Amino acid sequence: MNEKILEFTIFCVESLSERLNISPKKIYKMLRNDTNILDCYIIPSYEPLHTQSKNYIVDDLIEVLKERGIAL
């Protein structure tokens, strides 16, 4: 993984944490272990996602979490 993608994934975790008022550690666990969204959605979709606004990205990730069965 290159540095830009790593920075973007950290941005996603921190932004979701802020919006949902859930610790970054729990958000990371949800995205990595519970749903595999990190490896199967965020990283592969880096190119189109990183050009979007913070609100768009967070809203999109919340929708994906819900689709994967995570109640927020």
C-alpha cells in the first residue's frame, strides 16, 4: 500500500469516528475485521473516493456499513 492510500484510510477511520462518536479503534475493527470494507471497498475504491468531499465519503461508508449489516 502506498503512502497516499494509507493516509486516506486513516482519514476514513478518523472521519467516521468523529461523525459516529465511536472510537477510531472500534471503527477500524468494524472496517477491517467485522466487514472487510477496508480491504474490499476503501482501498480498491481509493481513486474515485479520494476526490469526493468528506461528507460524501462518510455518508457513503455509513451506507456500506449498513448494507453489510452493521447497526449504527
